[in-house]
Amino acid sequence: VKTLGSDVLAIQSDVAKTSEIDKVFQAVTKKLGKIDVLFANAGIAKFLPVSQMTEEQYDEQFDINAKGAFFTVQKSLPYLNDGAS
């Protein structure tokens, strides 16, 4: 990537925790400035029959797949450039 003249910043976080999402955007914007493109693609899958899934397993999946994506987009809004996607 560097040979193409681009910078990359890798950050591990748990998108089910909104406080960690905040930390990601603080780190990204501190190093790279405004954001041009956001990929909200974190997700997990529990391959179980509905009859066997526990409430805890459902909550974990929903928190990452739905809540995580929603709040990642929401918390990115102040950092997106005009015309960003």
C-alpha cells in the first residue's frame, strides 16, 4: 500500500461497545484527518437452529451486526468529508 502512496492504519476494536468506536475515530482522525470512505462491515454469524440459540448468543450477534453497524455510521458523521461515502 505504501508503494502506491497511501497510508493504512489498522485498529482492533469491539464494535458492540460504543466507547471503542469513539476511540477508533479519534485515532483515525488524529493520524489521517477527515474520512473519505467508511466500511461498516463487522459481523458474526451463529449457525444454529433457532430452537437452540440462547438469548446471550442472539444478543452478541445483534450487538455486533446491527448495533455495531448503526453506531459506527452514526459516530463517523462528524469526521466524514463533504461528499464522503
